[in-house]
Amino acid sequence: MTPVQTSPSHLRRALRVVLMATSAALAMGLALSLFVTGPAAPVAAALLWTGLALLTAIPVLNVVGVLIDEWRSDDRRFAAAAIAVLVLLAYTTAAKLGLVARLLAGLGYGTG
């Protein structure tokens, strides 16, 4: 088999594992949050946040997989599109976290 053929199968397996971990973390976090109180409550919240973080990572991993596959197949147009999507995802995430606003304020482009 060529590397182009083996890469997607490894990526699919890895994404299945991430999806199973996401499902497990969300299910356990939800179950714990319904039944556990006191000092164990932060564990439930941590599991829920971990599950949500993994859930948002799955599309990013898919785009990275597309980028790798298209780069290996010498289709630079689709590889460039995948890079553009990754840049947009990074910008959106940074903007939602307030990093872009802080960077612009540090550069002197802040509000008044």
C-alpha cells in the first residue's frame, strides 16, 4: 500500500478513538453532574468541558487529515483550501477567546 492509502485509515481510526473519548467524557460528565454533589462536582464539570473540547477538535482533525492527503497527492489547490480553513478556525477561536482584541489593543488599535 502507498502512504496515501494508509494515511486515511490511520486517521479514521484516530478520529473514531477521539469520538469515543468525546462520547465517554460527555456521558460520564453528564451522569456525574446529575448524581454527584460536593467535592466531586468539579470532576463532572471537568469531564463535560473535556468532552466539549474534544468535540470541537474533531472537525479540526478532519481538516488536518484533508490537508495531509491533498498535500501528498500533489493537489495544492485543495491543500491551500484546507490551510485557509485552518486559518479561519484559528482566527475564530482566538477571536472568541478575546485574544485578537487584546493583540489589537496592544498594537494601539484599541478603543479610545
